[in-house]
Amino acid sequence: MHNWLNDEINKLQQAGLYRSRRSVVPLPGGWCEVDGKCLLNFSANDYLGLSNAPRLLQAAKSALDKYGVGAGASALVSGRTPEHHQLEKRLATFEETEAALLFPTGYAANIGIITALVNDDSETVIFCDRLNHASLIDGCRLSKAKFKVYRHDDLSKLERALKKVPAKTKKLIVTDTIFSMDGDAPPLVELHNFASRYNATLLLDEAHATGLFGKQGRGMAELAGIESPHVIRIGTLSKAIGCMGGFVVGSQLLIDWLWNRSRSQIFSTALPPSICAAACSAIDMIEKEPSRRTNVLSLAKYLRAQLIDAKWQTIPSGIAPIIPIILDDPQRAINLSHQLQEEGFFIPAIRPPTVPQGTSRLRISLSAMHTKEDVTRLINVLQEIS
């Protein structure tokens, strides 16, 4: 085994795909400390800057004093405290649905929900976007359903495939609402129309959209006007909400089924109560402080336009505070990341298998804690390097 491991690690190193572990100290105001050096943190998914918000810290501390550190058991056994109950109620109210269910992570949510919906029915057909997050792809594969891949920039193949599936066969169309490495969105209205036309269920992962898009901040489904009982919406507490964990919202019938059949929820220890308390405070702030999302989206639009003007390869159709600089070769991405770190910016290189071969990149992630001056300084340094 050790000889095999050594050979495989050598191959990763030679291909520029080996990953080393490092410690990063998060600091307030969109900064971090790496190897003893303070850097502007353009790598985190804390889009609204809530992970260090005093209200969240106080809520977490109060819950720690009351409930202790860990939940102590799965939610199904005894780990569902009043804080978990309150957060599920709060999420359902925020998302304007009948009910909500918590998961230990967004990854666990996607795997557990997809497999529970398929329920070992090998005749179910799942249609999955090729750029979906790994957790969605893994959920599709583990479900034992028939698995078909489509491209959101060309839905003709998807429609042809849907037409071939018998009307009574269970069908799922699965997609991220913001693609985590590109920052763009799929055509949700068209996907919703396909789901209605071909008797399919549309499953949306709003991980990078919750808190950022829509009038109330519920995400891309709200923005697109496709919130309905026939659309399953999954979200995360670990990005704009600034905490950790995953959730799903929908009808009481859906939540009852997942509570009874979703293995990644049933067999995992529940979230710490302090996290649930902090997440409730975060939702309050999202509702009461829309300027956080308007500010970060404005910064993203500014940076994206500047990169395009400077001839850096990026995703012009992006709308999220995720802005890639695509460099093709893994080593080029590593080199540019190191150069920027020397100049005071933390933007790690993203390489296969996280992104497709030939699309290694720097993934710039913005926060409401960043200023236009921070972004302008990054643009100026990139111009000097180029």
C-alpha cells in the first residue's frame, strides 16, 4: 500500500496537482494570516462578512453557556435541541415554505437528499449539470439512478433526453443555482419549464446564492420567480450565512420523508447548538441589512469588468462574488497565486479535479468586508504582474 501511495503522490507532484496543508488564521475585515503574514483574504466564501459579526458571536456564546459544545447525538436520537428547532422554523419562515430540515454540512445535505428521493429505484433518471458541485455529482452517483449529464449553456440535449423518458418514470433535474468555480447561473426559468413540461422534479442547490440574490435574499429561485412546492431548494449555512451546516426547505411531506429516510442526516451527529443560534442571528441580519449583499455584488461587477478590460480570461456572464482568472495550466495558477501572496493577497490556485482539465485558475471570492480600494489594489497588482 505504501509503495502505491508514494507512486501516486509523485504523479500528483509531477502534474502540479499535489496539495499541501496549511493553517490560515481568519481576521476581521476581510483579512487573514498565513505563515505569519497578514493578507487580504480573497479566498473565503464568507460573502456577507457575517462569520465575525458581533451579533453572531454573542448568540453563539450564549448558546455555548446554555447547551455546551456538542449536540451529543444525531438529531433523530437526542441531538435536536431547542436551538435546532428554532433554526428550522426560522429557515422555513425566511424561505416561505412549510418546513425545513438541518444537515451537518451542505455536502451531507446533497448526498442525503438525492439518495433519499431516488430511494433505491434504479429506474429513476437524474439529469445533472456537468459543472455541479462534487456533492451533487456524488449524490447522483450514489443514488443508483440512471445518471445523465447536460450542459447549462446548451439545453437542447437535456430536452431531447427528457423527451425519451416515459412520463411515469421518476425524474430529477439537479443543478447549482450559482456555479461555485465560475460564478455564473444556469437558465433557471427554462429548467423550471422543462421540469413542468416533462413531469420532473427540479432540485436546486442555492449554496452560493442564499443571502445574496432576490429581493429578500433567499437566492436565485426567488430572483427567477420559480419558488414552488415542485422545486426542492437546498442551502448551506457555511457561506453567506457565515456559520456551518446545510439545510433543505419544502413541503412538510418532503421534510417528513427526509427525516425518516435521509441517511446522512439520520446517522450524523447534529450541528452544535451554538451554530444554530448564530445562524438564526445571521438570517435576521440578512433580512435587515440588504446593503451587505448590494455592496458585495457591486464590488463583483466592478472587478469582473476590470479583469475583462485588462484581457484576463474570466467568465463574463458571472453575477456572483466569485470571479475566476482562468490560466489553463496548473503551474501557472500556482505561480500567480504565489506572486499575489508576496504582494499581500491570499488567492489559492484551484486545479483539477476541482475544476475540469485545462481550466486551472485563481478563484477570487469577495466579501462585504472588502472595500473598493482593496479590489482596486488587486487590479493594479495584476496589471503590474501581467
